[in-house]
Amino acid sequence: MALPNDTIITIAPKPGSLHIYAQSDILDVLLNEIESVKNYPYDCNEQLASKLYALLAEKKIAEFRKEKFKQGDRVKRIIKKLSENQHKDGGWGWWNQSEGLMWITLHVVHGLELAEKEGFKTIYNKEGVLTFLQSGLLQLPLREQILPMQFLVTHNIKVNVQSLYDSLIKTDLSVYSRLRLAELMQHANLSYDKTWLSDFRNETVKGNYYWGNDALHLFDNTIMSTLIAYRLLKNEKASNTELQRIRNFFLEARTHSWRNTFESASIIETLLPDLISLTANNVKTELTLMNKTITKFPYDTIVQVNGSLTVQKIGIAPVYLTAYREFWNASPKRIDKDFVVSSYFQDSTTQLIAGKPVSLTVKLMVKKIQNIYC
């Protein structure tokens, strides 16, 4: 939650330990998120690219604060690994040199291009990327052509954007797809219908703005839709108040981190330039918690609660507050709502023996399937 001006809120957690984290500089929020992305334990190509986004954002914040960036070698290692993982067809897939997927390829290439802008040398096959995108473009359903076409437009490759727009705008598009299509037209400097943007805008109980429907879909969800809307409105010279309400939505949607590395990297990259440009507020800010007054941020503590907890904030500069608890569920209940998982050992083994191979069969029954539109 973002606490503006003089504010009093009440938190009603379950009894036990509660982790409290408060920041007065929104860049500290991003640095906290950057650490989460950097420390993610796996390194598929998407996650490597997302870590690259995060490290480059950390470099920009360090430069802004006139601090030394100490992760240059790690950036170089990720660039080298991603370059080695490029498939012979020019794209990138999930792991190592697996067959290329369009959205992962675009995510990786954009990260490598950001690295080049920050002065790092890259060695991947750029012509191969264009060949992969151009050869695969027309094989995709119309809605999945938007994202690769957007990349080609921004790289001065001639594609028929208007024809795609005219075909899709007549169909039943989700809010996400409409936003993605509008951004394609904006990048191509072509006119598009803007009147519906405010009609599809939603507002949270805290007064923050968002677009789209909340879902576990990787692309078609409120976070990704709102990011596109933010970029669209920023380029359309929307008011600072409107953009602030959208930025606050991302803070409201964040628990102790955003939902996945791809989402985190996308949010960090979109918001960072504007957050750096905001003027630092030197007005004294105070936070009162359990009869303790905090004036130094970021503030990180664990408290024991047995009832409601009141937090009072005084000052003009906002404070970004996170409160969460973590626990291990030793006896989780089986849930078969969206999918059912069952497993068994093929040779009817009841006890595993160290060093002896055994085959495990896992069956997955999916009850609800959603199409992914890029």
C-alpha cells in the first residue's frame, strides 16, 4: 500500500509473526524487487533475460544515486549465456538451445538491446533474429502477430500494420489485445481509436487505475494490460495525476514481490524512467508502529501480533508499506478446481533406495484451458 500525506491505517492479520517493510523512496521498492528477481533460483532463458532487465535497472538506479554498480561481471555472464543459447533458427526457447518461441525470443532480444544501450557488448546473431521473426510471423494467428510486428516496426522493418489493425479491430478482442493493438499503431505512427481507453478503465477501492481482467494468464491479465495502458497514456501526454494512480496500482498489486520474473521485469522496465525523474522530497516523514516512531527508511522488521495493528504516517512524501507473513503448509488440502495431478511409481515401488533408478509417472488433467494471445 502507498501511504500518501497524513494517513492512519489498520491491519488485521492472523495472530503470529508479521513481516513489516516500509520505504519512503519508491526506488527502494524497485531495488527490493530487483533483488527478488536476481535471487530467483532457476535460469531458463526467460528468467535469464528477466535477471538481465533487473541488473540493468539496478545499474541505472546506482548511477542516479551516484553509487558504484558492482554487478557488471554478472551482466556479462548472462549476456554470454543467452548468446550461447540462441537456437540455430535465430530464436530462443525455454531452456538452452531449445526450439525458438516468439515471445521468449522477443523478451531475450529486448534485454540484450537494453544491455547494448548501457555499454555492454553482445555477440548474438541479430540477422538470425529478424529471419526467425519474419519467417514465423505469417504462420501465427492474427492476434499473435501483434507482438513480433511491433518489434519489426520499431526496427524499421516494413510490415502491413494497417491491414492487421483493420482485420482485428472488427473481431471480439479482449481488453489486453485491444491495448496491444493500439500500442502497435502508436509505434507505427498511425491513427487509432482512443475513445475506449477511459471506458475500459477500472478503479480499485484505493482509487488506483487498472485495465483488463485479473487472471493467472501470462499475458492477458490486469498487470500486463495496465502496463500497456500506462505506456499508451504516457505517450499521449496523460496528466501526472492519472499516471500516478496507475503507478500506485502496481504497488497495490504487489505483496512482498510481484507474481513472476517476467512480470517483475516488465514492471521495472516500464516504470523506472519515470520514477527516476521524480523529484526527491526532503520533507520529514514519520511512521508510527506499535508505539515506535520510524524516521529512517527503508525499515524492515518482524513483529508479533495478536489482533489489529495500527500504522500512522505523517508527512508529505509517500511511504510504501508491505506487510506479509510466510509459513510452511505441512498438510495442504487437495484442490481439484482447475486441474488434477496424480502420480505413481511404475514398478509399484513403495520405498525408494538411494542409487537405484525408478520411473515416476505423473498425470495432469486440465479442466480449464485459456488461449495465450501475444
